Amino acid sequence: MVKITTGYLEFHNYRTFYRIVGEQKFQKPPLLLLHGGPGSTHNYFEALDDLAYDGQQLIMYDQLGCGLSSMPNQPKLWHPKTWVEELIALRRHLHLNKIHLLGQSWGGMLALIYLCDYDPSGIQSLILASTLSSAQLWEQEQRRLITYMSPQDQQAIKNAEKSQNYQAADYLKANQHFMQQHALDPATEQKFSFLKRPKNQGTQAYLTAWGPNEYTPTGTLKDFDYTNKLQQIQVPTLITSGTNDLCTPLIAKTMYDHLPNATWHLFAHSRHMAFIDEPELYLQILDEWLQQHATPK
């Protein structure tokens, strides 16, 4: 049975929970996983546990503000600098000198900020899973997806935005339909024990850093735009996304076009988490990628 180790990082008078799957051998760089949200927790990454074999180690953690990590009532914390400093501290604490780095959704944004603005050493490869390089393009594409919804759902969203009431029953139903179509639905969640497990959702972190929903970036990340900085990233990069993803093919293609050393795999039957919608294929693609780029540079 694979070894699983958990622990806490002391960070800024708070605690960050981490989970390590497997044991590092043969000098294989561990895979460090950055979850989405902000505030979504590491839970869904447990779908990747089977990658931890033959010396390949996985490291996942709950970012400050959610999950089993500290959740302070401190809106001023919820900006990229906090989470980048946490990432740096975790690498230092766990002696992660060489890593593969996978960021999903907001986690991919965090990875881009880290690589472009902090120029870290020891990044063996980068995996950008259903993420974005521009909040403006993301919003534009979500608005386009909304046009395919029923007239009733579109009107409910318009009414909520006009009134700023995001608790109205018709809006909540419409937003649920949107997320079921492009992210994840309760039926899918019931298939996996790690998705059914109760979790501490980082609502304050999400609202403060992003906004009330996926198509209304109003928080500290609203001006996020790293598209023209992507050329700085020289490490091998794998982009993964689904055909019915919040990360639309246009968003993924925009990143692919600007990254100098990128590969893109578009999953034909997936939404925002291809490792949930097409787990066997995703594990195969990611395993092949890690083996291909296993030799430390």
C-alpha cells in the first residue's frame, strides 16, 4: 500500500496542511499540486494518487484560507503574494529542490505568477490544468458560454448582477446549471469518496480574490493578465483542458500560442477537471509526461 504522510507548515502565524503520497526514489522530482479556487482544497487531487509508484511522489496541500489549513477572517490576506509566499515556504520546509509543478484553475494562475515574477529554480516541468493567463479573456469566454443557457437562466443571472443579489433562488439554480455544464455536478461527486468527504470551502478567499462566480471577476485577481509574460517560461509545459471546460479551447490555445515549449492535450469528454471526467486517460497522459521529464536537469 502506498505510504501517505500528512503534516503542517507553520506559515505567518497560521498553519498549512499538506499531504504527501508515496516515497521519492531514483532522484525523480516530486509532483507538487496547486489546487483551484482560491479556496477549493486539495481533495480532488486524490484522483491522482495512483501516480505515486516506482519512486514518483505527489505533494498536495490546502492553501491558506481553506480545507485543513488555517481559515482566518482576514480579507486582506487574499491576494497572490500571500499564496506565493506560502508556496515558497512549503518548498523550503519540505526541501523540494526539484519539482514538477501542476496548477489547476486558480492553481495554474498561481504557478504562472510564481514562474514569471519570482523566477524559481528547480522547476523540472510545468502542467497547466484548465487554467488561464488572462482574467479578461476568461470572463469574455464565460459570458459567451452563458449565451447557450436557457433564456430563464440567462435572465436570472442578469437580474442578480443588476441587483447584486447573488442569493436569489433563480440565480443559484442558474449558476448551478452553469457549473454542472462546465465544471462538476453532484452526480459526478458521488462517484468518488474523496469528493464526497466534507470539506472547509474557502468562501471568503474566493469572494475576495475572485468574485461571486466564475464569470464575474471583481476581486484582487480581476486584473490578472500574464499572457505576454508566458514567453518567459522556458521549462517544458503541458496544457490540459476539456472540450466543455470553463477553460475553453480559446483560453487554452491562447496559452499554447504564447508558451515557447508547450504541449496541449484537449480531453474530448471533459469539463473543468479532466482527471475526474476522464481519470484513466488523464493518469496515462500525466504519467507519460512525468516519465518523459523525469531526469533532473
